Amino acid sequence: MHSGIIRRAGLRVTQPRLAVMHVLTKSSRPLSHADLIDALDGQGFDRVTLYRNLNDLADAGIVARTEVGDRVWRFELRSGDDTHTGTHPHFTCTDCGAVSCLPENVVRINKSGRLPRSVREQSVEVSLRGVCDRCS
């Protein structure tokens, strides 16, 4: 499954890319480079290789790269379902720093539900901040 996605994007299928895709597929939240290193600990991949592969997958449009205001890139697999398209809002806990995905429809733009033309033509990221249920 993952190898076909990687090939269709014009990339070579490698073990680090397959490992990154596997971890991102299983995750319910965007992962930082450090999160990915922890998840793949003991599998023999070095930090630089994983970072380069994350960026290659993002540049190919397979993975979405998000920054939620803390200067840390987080990555998530782009897919056809509503939770991981890479265009949905994210929630960041101001206490523990956890980042989670929110449904696309959690933020209402206007009465018509459509974005103004000037916004539709731009890349817009929505990030909400507050205290998560675990910390409150």
C-alpha cells in the first residue's frame, strides 16, 4: 500500500520512507521529527535520514507539514478521510504542549460556510490553543 503511494509520487521506495509512512498512518495526531525518532527507536535509522525523508514526503505531497506557533514542524499523512487531509485545524494544549487534530468543520468561516475569495486563494492554517481535557 505505502510503496504504491511513494512510487506514484515519483520517489524511490526505501525502508526509511516505508517506516515513516507506517508510523504516520498509525498516529492520530501530527508528529514532530523527535516523535518519529522515538517511535522508530532501535530500528537503525539515523535522525538526518528520517528528517530528509519527512521533507521528501512533504515535498511530494504525501505528508502535510504543519507548524502550530512553537517553531516545531509536525507531520501527518495526507489521506482521503476527514481527519488527515492536512487542511484541518489543530488544537495545542498550553499546559502540556500536546497537539491534536480537529475536524475540518469545527471552525465556521461565515454564514454561507464559504471562505472569502482572498482567503481561498491563500494557504490558511487554523490552530486553536487552550487546556486539554487531560490537563484541566
